[in-house]
Amino acid sequence: MTFHLTVLVDGALTGALYSPIALSFVIVYRASGMINFALGEWTMLAAVLVAGSLWTLNLGLTASLVAACLGMFAIGLALNRVVLRPLQGRPVIALIMVTLGLGALVRGGAAIVFRDVPRRIPLPISPEPIAVHGVLVSTDKLITALIAVVVVVLATWFFRSSRTGLALRAIADDQQIAMAMGIDVHRHFAITWGLVGILSVIAGTLWTFVAGTGFGVVLVGLKVFPIVILGGLDSVAGTLVAAVVVGVLEALAASYLDELLGGGFSNIASYLVLLAMLLARPHGLFGRPAPVRV
């Protein structure tokens, strides 16, 4: 029984770590209807900026995080101004191809520019696990998961209560009406990408710390798609629930099914759930179905 609980807890904590990455996807989609396929690369770039500031510039951890946030915010603003704004009104496939090309550029460029940067980001968190009623809980995963939950809660408040969040929701519903009401769409798109840059710093730092080494967060970005489909493309709160569900599902599959069905089944289990969700409820558990004229 203790082993089963340990698997469930570890899976839930790992799933919570997925949520900031998935949240970046949802924020962009809610504000602009754009699907960002460069999410993993974007988060990896944020992580290497933190590591570069920490090890190359010899800044402290706090200063490195601030520098990376400022850098990603500036990159987000530049991307919106130089690349995305000229594509406004173009077919969706054009935006998708831009994000794919951007991902390839970031992945290759970071490998060259940051090739000498150590692939780790230490945080002042004890690696020793704690025992709760006999269940071993990873301290680093627990604290980083709590940070991720706080980020999701703040993002939920931002969209529901702040003026900027309400403006972004209005833009997502209908850009033309939002512009007619005096909302500066371009400025709010820039804010969106700036926020995504900051979220990427948080997500990349937490994941790199938990992983111990390397910036495999690029591959983690692929796991975001089952999460956002399961939770709902436009649901911020659903992101956290779906992330925990996917984390638990992967942990159960790795512990009980990999041995029977072959190693690696846990890596595709979430995609099987994605296919089932697309067939049964395409808008996700917490998403809103698209209105249909009758």
C-alpha cells in the first residue's frame, strides 16, 4: 500500500511541474488563438539564460532569475513586434510554421551560444526526501510543485480579476469588438508574450533543478499538448488539474504497465488519453465548447 501511495504522490508532484509550461501555452491561446509549437524550446531558452547568468556572469541566483526574466520579457516583446504582428490576419498555418521554425532556430542557436554553460541550476532546497506516514515524498519535487501551483493560482487571478486579464479575455472572444471598445490589441499581445517569457523562466528553472542536469525541457514541452487538450485550451485552472492527472497516469504506467507492455509505454499513455478526449469531449474537461449558430 505504501508503494502505491508513493507512486501516486510522486506522479502528482511531477504533474504539477508540468503546469507552468502548459500555462504558457494556454495564455498565448487565450489571448490570440495562436498555437505555440515552440513551447519546449522557449522554456529551454529561459533555462539556459538563467544558467548562463549564474555560471558565466557569476551573478547570484536571485540576480540570475531577474536577468533571465528581463531577457525573456524583451525577447517576447521583440518576437511579437518583429515576427508576429506582421502575420496578424494571416492563415493559422502561417503562425504554426513560424513557431516550428522558431523552435528549430532556438534549439540550434542555444546549442552553439551556450555550449560551454554548465547544464544545471541549483536551488536552495534540500534533496533529502521526507516521510509522511511511511510515504516517501521528494522534498525538491514537493517545494517546486508548490511553487508551480502558486504560479497557476496567480495566473487564474490575473485573468479573472485584473484589468489586463479582462482585456485579454475580451480580445480572445472577438478582436474586432475589443478594438472597437478601445482595447490596444497589439500592446496586449506584447504583454502576453512578455508574461510567457517570465513563466518560461520559472518553468525552466524548476524543471532543470528537479531533473538534476541538462535541459531536456524541450522534450517535456511535447507532454504539454495532452495536458492542454485534457484540461481545455482556454482553461487556466484546468491546466493544473490536467497536469496532475497526466503526471499520475505516467507514474502508474511506468510502475505497473511498462514491465508488461514494454519500456516506454508510460511515454505514450498520455497521448492515448489525448486521443480519447478528442473523440469524447474535444473542448476538454474545463474548456468552453465553440458556439454554433442554429
